[in-house]
Amino acid sequence: MDVLVINCGSSSLKYQLINTNTEEVLASGLCDRIGIANGQFSYKPKGGDKITRNVDMQDHEVAIKLVLEALIDSKDGIIKSLNEIKATGHRIVHGGEHFTHSALVNDEVIQHIEECSDLAPLHNPAHLLGIRACKHLMPNTPMVAVFDTAFHQSMPPHAYIYGLPYEYYEKYKIRRYGFHGTSHSYVSKRTAEFLGIPLENSRIITCHLGNGSSICAVKNGQSIDTSMGLTPLEGLVMGTRSGDLDPAIIDYIAQKENLSTKEVLNILNKKSGVLGISGLSSDFRDLLAADEEGNLKARFAREVFAYRVAKYIGAYTAALVGVDAIAFCAGVGENAKFIRGKIVSHLHFLGINLDESANLETVGKEGIISTPDSKVKVCVIPTNEELMIARDTREIILKTQEH
């Protein structure tokens, strides 16, 4: 079954066509700067060269139309007809409390996604644009919505509730939701498989570390706690996000700088994190280069990030009452060997020892980076959210066909 996986941002659209029988990526690409001048479209078929061209895309429907045309192109296409695409799987950031699993898209599901838009105003509206575009261009092709928040719906109430008047939860559903759920789900399952640990009897901490970062405590295959909260702003210090802080800081900055709450939140979301601390960049590669040249703020930002990650790992070891494995994934987790080393240096109390050579060699691939005598296995497991979306889509479509 060929599944087209779509991940819409406000001005971008990432896509992959995946054969779910073999789990091969048949084609992939990116539509960038949608609705903005100087748009860029890229397409890479399996076994072929990447094709990039500049083309203005006024909206997501135009972008998806370009994707579909590329897939069936007589020269570079990978399929002969759009009928070969049996379903589309859409990444949806926020599903609120309503969705504990992925869902076949219908009018009711679309309505619930819309209702969650105030919780993810930068994401859900963009995802809906993608869904509506596919609905118009491929009216007979079923769609599945895969929610970032769904994996975390197994969290117990004591983990997701905030210390606020309970009526705010009852009235507005203010609680911890967590994000990167598709990634944490994939990586925790793959970690158990890779290490030969039975998933149904496991304690795994997954560290999704990128420009946006989160950590998840996974017990027996289920999320029991995660670092992001009502929004992706809570938790770790990230590329541009502040992460955890005293909420009174918001009013304090607003008073001192004569700013509105909205303006302060914009600073916390877009101008803080390692960018704010270093005053240099949100990209950890830039920080590494600057650190090596003696930039003390770049070094400090990296140390703050590593410390926060290690602190959460310690907290989630307590939440899990022990830990069997720690897995690093996403851009920083998979590639930034020096950051991984700094994080692990805080974890000797768990009986973890870093295998220095394995850590240096394990970049962008699966591998164990702890020594054989470590009490806890530490590994790198590249995430694959698109494959997880394709798997969920296939499973739901097949179940629907059975009925």
C-alpha cells in the first residue's frame, strides 16, 4: 500500500510517498515559502537525483498539486497514476484530549482539529489547509490524522495536571499535553527492539533533541510523563524557546520593558533558548564552531542545554522508578556527539559510562554509546516520524476495509 505522508507548516509542506509493504521511501521533498514570494519546490524520487526549482505557490493546494504532478511525471515520476496512492497520512500537532489514537479523517475529526487550533495556533490551521487541499484534489482517497499529542494521552492525571484552580482544567482543559509524540512512540519501540528489551516490561527515556526538544518517560510502551506542556514552550531550553521558567518573569519583563504579555511570549518562543543565551544562533552547529573558537557564551549555552536534559533524565528516572535505556534522537540527539557526551557526563550516578569512541562514531545512525559494563544502556536511534505516520495510516485503512 502506497501512503502519501504530509506535514504542513504555515508556509511549508514536507512530504514522503512510502510503500508500507516494504517501508521504502519512494519519493520525498519539500514545498517551501508557500504564500510568499520566491517559493521553492523540491522532489527526490527513489534512486534518482533531487530536483529543485523556484516556483511561487499561492497556497497549500497549489503546493500539493505540484507534489502530485511530480509523483506521476512521465520522466521523473515514481508512480503511473494517483490511484496508486491508497491513503494520505497527515501529521497534526494538537488533538487535545479527544484523540488517544490516530483517526480516519471525517467532518467530525476536522471539527475537533479546528477546536484545538487555539492550543496550537501556528500548527493546526496549517494542517487543516493540507487536509482540505487533499480532500479537494483527491476526493476518493481516504485520509488519516496522526496526532503529536495522542501518544501522551496515557499520562496519569497526577503527571498532566497543573497546580492551578481545578476549574481551569474543567472549563478550558488546561493541562500538560506534550508533543513530538509520534517521534517518542517510534523511538521507544525501536529502542526496545534494537536492545532486545521486551517493550511490555521496559523503562525507556527518549530524548528528542533538535531546535524543538522534549523528553519522554515511557513505561511498558506508554508515555507516563513528558517535558512539553499545554504548548511546546514548556520543558527544556531549546533553540529559540526558553523552556521552564518562573511564570512571574513574564509580568516582570512586561513591566520593565513596557511590553504586552503577547510580546513577551513572542520573546520566550522565538528569541530565547540557546539563541538568547548565546546571542549568536539557535543552530547547535554554529554554537559548536563558536565554542571551538573560544566563544564563552556559545559554550555556556551548550552547557545549559546539556544540564537541563540531564536534569530531566534524572527526574524521569524517578518517575519510572529506574530506567533500562536512554535513547537520543532528532537533529541534535542523532548528530551532536559533543552535546551527548556533556549530557552523559552528568549521569554517572546511574552507573552509566560513555564509550567515547562509540559516541564519536555514532552520527546519524543507530548505535550504543555506553560501555558494556554500564548499568543503563544509552543509544542513538534516528527518529522516523514519517514512517510512524505511514504505519498508523495503513493500519487504520486496513481496519476500515475489514468492516
